[in-house]
Amino acid sequence: MSDSAKNRQAALDYHAFPKPGKLEVRATKPLANGRDLARAYSPGVAEACIEIKEDPSTAALYTSRANLVAVVTNGTAVLGLGNIGALASKPVMEGKAVLFKKFANIDCFDIEVDQSDPEKLAEIVCALEPSFGAINLEDIKAPDCFTVERICNERMNIPVFHDDQHGTAIVVGAAATNALHVAGKRFEDIKIVSTGGGAAGIACLNMLLKLGVKRENVWLCDIHGLVYEGREVDMNPIKSEYAQKSDLRTLDDVIDGADLFLGLSGPNVLKPEMVAKMADAPIIFALANPTPEIMPEEARAVSPNAIIATGRSDFPNQVNNVLCFPFIFRGALDVGATTINDEMKIACIEGIAALARETTSAEAAAAYQGEQLTFGADYLIPKPFDPRLVGIVSSAVAKAAMETGVATRPIEDIEAYKANLDSSVFKSALLMRPVFQAARAAPRRIVFAEGEDERVLRCAQAMLEETTERPILIGRPEVIERRMEKAGLTLQIGRDMDVVNPQNDPRYRDYWETYHGLLARRGVSPDIARAIMRTNTTAIGAVMVHREEADSLICGTFGETRWHLNYIEQVLGRDGRRAHGALSMMILEDGPLFIADTQVHQHPTSEQLAEIAIGAARHVRRFGITPNVAMCSQSQFGNQGAGSGSRLRGAIAILDEGGHDFCYEGEMNIDTALDPELRARLFPHNRMEGPANVLVFAHADAASGVRNILKMKGSGLEVGPILMGMGNRAHVVSPSITARGLLNMAAIAGTPVDNYG
């Protein structure tokens, strides 16, 4: 089977398995018993109906309408496939709905309508207004799409947005903004030559005029050549607005001196000899799919400094509408906008363009490994998987809607709204907020043992942008600088962070003498101390914390936990400090669940289990959560005499003697811990109310296994592990940690030592 045949079959299999299609409907409320049924449907549903009848705005409270978009098409202009009909367009519309959900958490129904008359299609769309908060028109041929959108906007009181027009125009506007920035040119000065007089092409030109391009500097061509005054072939009122008073007739005639070529037409329309006639540093947007108007390598062969964008993902600068439509709809829906106006579109452009000029997020870098994601000619617009898009773009759109008076549900605190959007993609953001606030109150110095790791470098960049902490990286400066440059980071050694070079640092003698002094009576000779301070970055970081040159150490991005912990305890395990256990916060769909001990004690004693429970409760409170600690075992409230149950019962007895101020119970099975009704049936007089949010295990294997199952199969996001008992002076992370995970740990490490142990 050829590669193309394999790819085709893989695409078909993706749509067919494990169940046909890309969408399903799920209930958001429980429907488990008669009481639920009575509330979800008759008679309880009538109460919601009455409220909406009396006040239509309450539909946003009692139904999903405020977060529901319809993607509507008649299948007359689908991708590059043309008029394939409504039914054949359904896979595309399902895909659009999936993108709405993935990138902006917007629910979406795809609606394929077998109606080619634009006025009748508009009638159908208008009749849908009670069901939806907004309408996304898709893949409707020009000029019919203009008619449908005009009628719908005139008659409907919700946003109607033809993405093929305006989505493309917005992303082109953002890419053009940054391309001109790179080229050192201005909108008001440039000459534009465009091919393609369809919906997307005309919308792009309209948007470029709004951004400052002069009408007389726009030259529109189509399959018949230049659109000029007096031309009668294949003309319509929309095209006529761009007719030039000229004797020139072909693309080759008008391309001379063009600063920007905008192609939304077909393959190989722009020839290399035409590119040679363009201005210096020409901007070429060859957006035809799958084959662009000119291949990038052909354009650069005659103009090496050309700035090029295409519609394809295998070249830099893919102009992809997914950068726009999820986020402009998110902002519009959240303020109850009655339309999407020009100000909202321009706000969207400015947000997308500004994000590309910032440092690339670690999440985007991970999704596009191997690509250079540094602002410049090959990186004009951000990648769709940059999680910052929803916060930056949607909040800008919402703000513009409010400022222009089209918002029916204005947002009082736009910064809080942006933070909530960020928390929807950064799952840890909401729970970590009190930790970050505490860390900002007292700036601390965090030393990273593996300072050359790209995740650490990206964490250091994020620390600079989001915290008051100062990172210290252990590593070779030349390696760190080279990797920062490759990653497009703006950090500077000395200005933004400090570096300890194990190969050549002026403090080397002080460090090895300190290490030797601490461990001279534990078999460490001066030669061993010298060797360790040249090669062991965890030990170097621990010595720095001991010498109060850093406040906390983070290590473990590679290697085995016990190995790192050995050096931490050697150097920092003094004055009564010792590792009590490791606590992992697993952020799940229905909230956080804390797991301990995942790393330190393989078979903790009763005394150690009591310490783990006390430490876990203390740390859980740092996240603004009231701890509910379950001591978990195969044994259930004493039904097994030996094994882990015995040790946990001993821990409960120790806790009972201590008079602690947090709720704990056990020993019990995990399902008993998480299900209050089951627990009440098995042990009616237990002291715990509600589900447990902290699970303490008597075996590290069990704790670590549950953590990893939740992470891999339950889509859980881990914060931690948090090393308990070391006074926040050191933490050993896991090798699977992300840059965002390291940032969370830096915030945890950034809380003053006196706050917790």
C-alpha cells in the first residue's frame, strides 16, 4: 500500500473508530433516580420554562444556550472540494464543532441544510435563534454567503459570523501586522496584489483597509485577470468595490513593486518571475490549499528575504482559522454579545499578533517539538495549541464588545475573567492561585539542579513573567545560552537569573569544603567532596541552600527519587528536619485529590503514617482546601488483622492521641473513602463527612500506582510531588514533569519556610 493510500485509510479509520463520527452528547447533570428524573423533566422542568417565559435572559442561566453555537452550512463550497452537498460536508462541520470544544470549551451542533437558495437558507438560520447563543456560517459559496450573512445579521439578535470570510480575514490581519513589523513597513504605505475574488479574499481586503491600507493601493485579480472599472465578465457588486481604473489586465502586469501578495485562489498562480518584480522583503501569503499559489522554496529562490505564509501545516506561518473562531466566539458568548462587530475583530487581530511577539509557551513548544517558535519571518502568528490564546484573545474580544455597547451581560472584572479563562486551560491555575499569591509576598531564590533542561529554562522564563522569585540554574553557561536562544527565550544570565557552573565557579572551593565539613565523619574525603561538587548538581544545590545562597532546591527532572533524596538528606536533613513523605495533588475533572506517600517510605510505620497524614493536611490547607484524610488499605475498619491495616490502625491511634484539627478516618478501601453513602452503610458512625480528598497509603507502590493511573487513564494533572518535612528547602519532582509543573513547584517552593514544614 502506498503512503498516500495508508494516510487515506488512517484518516477514514480516525472517523470510523471506535465509534462513527467525532461528536457525542453528554448530560451535565446526574440522572440516576426518580428524584433526578423529576427535576430534569416533568414536573421540575416546568419551573425553568416559566422563569424563561417571564424573563428571556434567564435562558443563559437555566439552559446551555449561552454556551451553544450552531455551525451551519449548505455544502456549496467545502474546503477545496467545492459544491459537494450538505451531507458530504458533515465530517467537516463535525470537525469544526470538535475544535470549538477543544480550544474554547464551547458546545456546538453541526447543522447541514439541503438548501441552495441563499434567502431561504437565511430564513432557516434565523428560525434557529431560540436554540443558540451564536451562529457560525461555514462553507457557503460566494456571493451567496454575503446574502445569508447580511439577512441573518439584520434579523437576528445573536452573533452571526461567516468564518470563511471573517476568520480568515482576522488571521491574515494578524499575520500581516507582524509581517510588516518584521519587514519594517506600514499598512498605509504598502501596495497589495490579491488573487481570488471569493468570500475569503474580499473579506481579507476589507479587513486590511480597516487596518490602514489605502484603497487605491489594492489590486484585485481573479481567473479572468485584473478587476478593473468597466469589466463585465464574472463581476458582482462586491468585486466591483475593488475595481481599478487602469489599462493593466493581468497579474503579471500589476505585481511590479507589490509589498504584499495575498493569494486565496489556486495552485501555481504566482510565478517566480513575478516574485522577482515585487518590492524588497516581499510578503507572500500563498493560502490556496492543498497546493499554494507558489511553493515557499520557489519564492525564496528569487527573493531570499521573502516573508511567506501558507495554508499548510508543513510550512511555517500556517494561516489557520482555528487561531480565531473559538476565541472570538468565547468572548462574544460570555458577554452575551448581540453581534460581532469590527472592533471585536480588530481586538482579536491585535491579541493574536501580540501573542506571537511574546515568548513561546512551554505547552506550544511541546506540541510542536523541533520547530523554531521565535518571533520573526518564520513565526508570525502563534500556534493553535498555545494555551494562552483563549485568555488573551477572548478577553480582548469581550472588552471590545463591552466598550462598543453590544454586550448584554457585561463583565465587571476583565482581569478576573481572563484569569478564569486561563484556569480553564491551565488546569492547575485556580487551585494554585493562593500559592502564587503567598509566594509573591516574599521573593525567594529557587535553585534548579538540572539547569540545562529546556523545561527548566522555560520555567525560569515563566517565573520571570509570573512571579517575584529569582531562578538560579546549575549548568554550563554556554549550553544554557545556546538552548535559550534555540527556544526563543528572552532571559539573560546575570540580569534575570544566576548560573552556577559546575566546571568553573569561583565558589567551588567554598562548596566542597562545606560539603566535606558536613560529611567528613560519614566517609566523605576531601577528594570525594571535590568530585561531587564538580559533577553532582543536586548536591551542589543542597549546599547552596545550606549556605543560605538559595532558599529552596528543585531537582529530579531526570534520575531516581531516592538518589536525589540521599544528597538532600545528607546536607539539609539537620536540626530535626527529615523527609516525612511525598504528597501529590492530582487535579481531576471533578476537583483535586491528594495522594501520599508516593516516594519516600516504601513501607511506612504507624508513626510515619501519622506524620504523613499531619503533613498532608497542613499542605492541603495551602491550596485553600479543608483536608478530609482517608487512611487507605485493603483492610476495612479492622476486618483484617495484619498487614497494612494494622499499621494504619496504629497511625489512627497516634493521631487520636495528638488532638489534631483536621478530619481523618480509616482504615478503609478507596471506594469507601470516596463514596460517603457506602461508608455510612459500612460504618454508620464514622467521623468523616463527604468524600475524602486526601488518600494516605501504607505502601508507596499503592500510592504511586494510584497517582500514575489517575495521570495516565483519568486525565489527571499532577502538582508535585511535594516533599514534606524538609521545611520547604527541597523538592524532588518526577522525570515526567512539564515546564508548567515546574513553575507550580517553584511557587510552592517560593512560600516562606515558616509557613509550613
